[in-house]
Amino acid sequence: MRRFRRAYWVALLGAVGLAVAIWWTLEYQDRRMPATQVLLEEATQTFLDVDESRPVPIPNYLGDALFLADVWIRQEQPERAKAVLEKLLRVAKNFGCNFYTIARLEVARRYLQVGDVAFAERLAMETLTDEIAYFSLPTQPEPLVAFFQHYLKVKSLAEAQRLAARAPELPEIALSVLATALSLNGRYDEARQLWQEIRQQLVATVPDTTTPAPQPRRPELPTLLPYDMLQYYLQMGDIEAATRLFESVPDNGDWTMLAEKLLEAGKPERALELLATNRIVGTRVRMLVAKHYAKQGRADKAIAVLEQIPSLKDDYALAELAQAAAEGGHFRKALALARELSEGEARSQALQQVALQMVRHGYYGSAYRLSREVQPKLLRLSVLTALLRKAVG
């Protein structure tokens, strides 16, 4: 009898040990990071294969493409970096608008890093003389500041001033950006001197007019709307006061923030009770509550919330639920939701978002394998670069 018990316990421990070994092997495979060079090569080829004849949403992929170029520069392979940068310029030009301005300046900055100063200067000049830049740079000067910060490391201040002054429509703006770059590089005296010169130029161009007599100041009366008070109460953490305010005013405002705070406080049913039938935000609130349940792994509850209004339960809504479930780490439920969707844009975006959440949760091997299901290839790029960012640190 004693021998039988001993054999039983040995067999049981062996089975447990085998189960643990299998679990560990699977967990290791799920979390194992693919080789850095494999990720870099695949991501680069994915971007280079982008069809330039079709409009590409370059704002979504500008950072990814620039990151690939940065990694190749870090590996001292400038030609591989240039291939990515040249492709980026072509794709961004097709997209047009302000992003082409940003793309050219960011590409120019990287050409400075690889020592091709002449091409970098040409790109900067094209940007400064572009009509789009004339409207965008005054409100978004950061790309030009970043360019001049690097340009000043390889060229003199006099050469940088000559480049900035060539801007036909906005020389003072370009020079003020250069002054900011000087200051950020720690060259404070030169920055102050340049600022002074810019002010003198501006004063010289302003016509001399008689200064009007000062008018007596009158205090402005405050005008507070219910939404202003809602924001105040929620900033102070007083959800009950915000709820009472909602119940006491006409139902004609955007109360989404109240729903978000109720969800943060773990009160999804209260959010539905108050706002699900609101004519302005009711649909949005139902979606927020459904995503809240999905994030907790309660997919059935999430779908039940959507099904109360049948028109809400479409592929894009289910794709958002899949992403929310993945954010909560419930990957099996997220994949089940994503794979139930019909082939198309919503399914691809759902799989992409699940893969990105896997990266954030440390399941690198799972994310890499899942990325192979993502079509078109451009959607896969964000997953590969997310993995690469983790791999290179």
C-alpha cells in the first residue's frame, strides 16, 4: 500500500513537472523577442514595398520610417538609411500638406547625420521657399528648430544665418527659429544677439503711427457654462456634484467626461443609467462602457451593451472591443473577437491593435507571429517597429 502511494505521488509530481515545463516553454516562446536584425530587415522591406501610386496615411507612419533610418544610421549603414529616407520623401510628397514639410526637414536632419550636408541644405531650402511652409512654420516651428540644432554642429552661425535669410516670405521667422536653436544648443550670447537683430529689423519695417490715447479698463464679466462647472467638479474629484449638475441642467451638452470619470470610479451601470439615452453622447457612452467591460475580460457583457442598439454592433465597434480586451491583457478573448470579423479593414486593424498590445505587455513572440496575419503590409509596419523599439532600447 505504501509503495502504491509513493508511486502515485511520483507520477503526480512528474505530471505537474511536465505541465510546468510545457507552460514555461510556451510562455518563453510567447515572450521571446525575435532577433533585432530580422525585425529591422523585415520592417525596412515592408516600408520599401509601400505602393506609392496610392495615397498612404503618412502621419501614422512618419515616426516609424524615421526610426528605421535612425537604426540604420546607428549601425553605420548610411546607404540603407538613405533608401528609407528617399522612400519617405516620395510617399510624403504624394500625401502632401503640412506633413511633407515635416518629412523634408526630418529627412534633412538625418542627411546631416550621415554627412551629406549639401542634400540636407537643398531640402531645407525647398522647405523654406514652399508656400505650405509659409503657413505651417509660424505655428509649428519645431521641425525647423531641430534641423538648425543639428546644422549648427556642422556649419558656422554665419552659414546658418545665410540659409535662414533666403526664405523669401518669412526670413524673420526662420531667423527667430535659428535663435531658438542657438539657445537650445547652449549658445546664449549669440542667441540674444540674433534676437536683438531680428527686433531691430522688425521695428524698421513698422510704420510710425501716433499712439492712441489709453482707454479706461473695464473688468470682463465671467461667463460660466454648465460644461465649465462640470470640468471643475471633475478636476476636483467630486463626481457626485458633477452628477447632480448633469441632472439639473437641460440635456444639451457634451457630458462624455462625466461618463469617463464614472468608469474610472468603477460605475459603468451608473454611466449607462445617466447617459445611455442622451441624444448627444448616448452612443459614445455605450461604446465607452462596452470597452470598459471588454478591458476587464467581460466580452459577453460588452457585446450585450452594444446589442441594446443593434446599429452599434458593427465590425468597427467589435474591433474596438478587441483592442480594449487586449489592453486589459485578455488576449484570447481579444483574438476571438478580432477573428470573428469578416476579412477587411476592421479585421486587419483589430489584429494590428491586439499585436501592439501584446508588445506593450511583453508578449513579443506572440506579437511577431500575429503580425503575419495583418494585411495590408503597411499595417504590419507599426507592429514590427514597436518590437524593434523594444529590442534596441
